[in-house]
Amino acid sequence: MTKKRILITGAAGFLGSHLCNRFISEGYHVLAMDNLITGQLENIEHLFGKENFEFYNHDVSKFVHVSNDLDYILHFASPASPIDYLKIPIQTLKVGSLGTHNLLGLAKDKQARILVASTSEVYGDPLVSPQDEDYWGNVNPVGPRGVYDEAKRFQEAITMAYHTYHKLDTRIARIFNTYGPKMRLFDGRALPTFVGQALMQEDITIFGNGSQTRSFCYVDDQIEGLFKLLHTDYHLPINIGNPDEMTIEELAKEILHLTNSRSKIVYKNLPVDDPKQRRPSISRAQEILNWEPKVSRKEGLEKTIAYFETLPLEKLINAEK
Ligand code: NAD
């Protein structure tokens, strides 16, 4: 039997690299594409040399060509953390808009099913909690985060338009905060920053008073949800995340405890438009995908901390300074 062929964009990033592993292990032929703007080849270099893996260094905001057939496309290319998209706002807007348009066109040409990575950020700073998929969101289009949030909202709109007008087989995953091995230490998000600071015995910096909430999904659970979504016939957006909500201060304290760190917590000013609460309703995912997260926060954090412990933290921190 010939292997199913899947194109994964953003393949050298955090989620993309885990997706490559999963689809390779499921027996797919994986075409990985990335321009390495925020990703790292080390995340996927263990796959180089495998006969069912190919890598293309390409910017998907430019025309995307693939020889031969494709069965599936996973569009994950996009800067994903505030520190990145504030540095490269135009590229962020382009990959969400032009990049998505290119990949929808490719999916149409190849008659492939396409899943796009949307985000909980489409809900902006939500006025309801938990957020279900029928909530339209509270986004400031001209605020600093607008470049990411609006690119993803456009991505959803154009994906639905291709579904409606071209009958394209589409899927939209609204991904909530996900963590785990292969995250970057300096991606600006609270969880890897706190772990790095705790392991280095440096002060843990909380922005604001720490009462803002987040819910964190372990990467294995996220990948399982995405895998199920790709293989379920459902084209409206689905939240994939962990509803286990906690404050940022609680997260910092838990990390201090699990790392046995002597670090102290310090407080800094909250960035503009930082969402005050984030928690997915996952009823739709439970009903349609028969999916819910399984990995406890303690287990997920322990695995993530163990990964960061293998990194040359001091060298990475000095390089960043
Ligand atoms: P990441 O930064 O680790 O990975 C993104 C990858 O996309 C990088 O390897 C980067 O080099 C690549 N990329 C960016 N622009 C590109 C372009 N124009 N052409 C080719 N490659 C390009 O981020 P991540 O956390 O793995 O996020 C992956 C996707 O999931 C993103 O679309 C993001 O919006 C979405 N998402 C992630 C989270 C999360 O918690 N990690 C939450 C919501 C949504």
C-alpha cells in the first residue's frame, strides 16, 4: 500500500516537530516545510535520512509548489509567541493571510484535506469564560497583538470561504496554550521562562500581579487532539486545549516547587492587551472527537522540566543577553 503523503508547514517549530514525529510513527510520508524564522532544525534533525521524510526550507508566504500527490496539509507555519510576532509583525500577518491562501490553493490543486492551526487568541481578551467556539471574541485590531490575532481570524475566514465556495475539505483547530519538550526557552511565554529562571536560580518575573489565568495543555494531548481532528469529518472550528485553569502566580509557585529552586518571585508591569483569563470549553472536542486531555499538570511539568535540564541553560542565557 502506498503511504499517505502529508505536508506539514512550520515543521521545525515546537508543535510542527511533534507533528512530524507523530505522522512518521503512524507510517505517513512527511514533507516538512519551514523557513526557520522562529524554528530550529535541531527539532527535526533526527528525522533526516529517513526515507519517508523530506525537508524543504521555504517561506510559505511565497508560492508553494509540491511535486506529486498530497493527501493532507497541516498549516502550522506562523510565529506563535508575542516576543516573536512583535519583532516580525509583517511576516506574521503575511503567513496567516498570504501563506494560508497559498496552502489552500495547493490543497485545492491536489484535492488534499487541509487543517489550519488557529488559536485561542482569536478570542482576544475574552469577556466570557470559559470560551466556547460560538464566542466571537474581543480583539483590538490595532493593538500590538492585533497582527497575530487578526491574521488568525483572517485565516479562519478564508479557510471557511474555501470550504464553502470550493468545497475544500478543511479543518480549523483553535489551539490553546500548549507546552512541553522542544519549546524554546526564550519564546517569551510564562511557562518556559519560569522553568529557565527556576533552574538557573534567577528571579521569576511575573507580569502584573499574577492573578491573570491560563490553562496549559501538554503537547502529547494536543497532538492527539489534532490527529483526531484531521481524521474526523468536521469543518467548523474546534477548541483543543486543557480547561484546567490556574493563575500565573500559582504556575510560578508550582514550578518553584517541582524544580526545588531557591528563586524569588518578582512582579513587573503587565504588557498591553494581555488577556486576563483564558480557559477553553472543550465540550465540542469531547463530543465530536471523543477527545480530552489526559496528562496531569504535574506529569507534564516534570517532563518539560526534565527536557530543559538537558539544555546548556547558561550558554543559552548568555547568548540571549
Ligand atoms: P513555533 O514558532 O515553534 O513554530 C512555528 C514554525 O513556523 C517555526 O518553525 C517557524 O520557523 C515557521 N514559520 C514561520 N513563518 C513561516 C513562513 N512564512 N514560512 C515557513 N515557515 C514559517 O510555534 P508553535 O508554538 O509550534 O506554533 C505552531 C502553530 O500553532 C502556529 O501556527 C501557532 O499560531 C499555532 N498555535 C500554537 C500555540 C502554542 O501554544 N504553541 C497556541 C495556539 C496556536
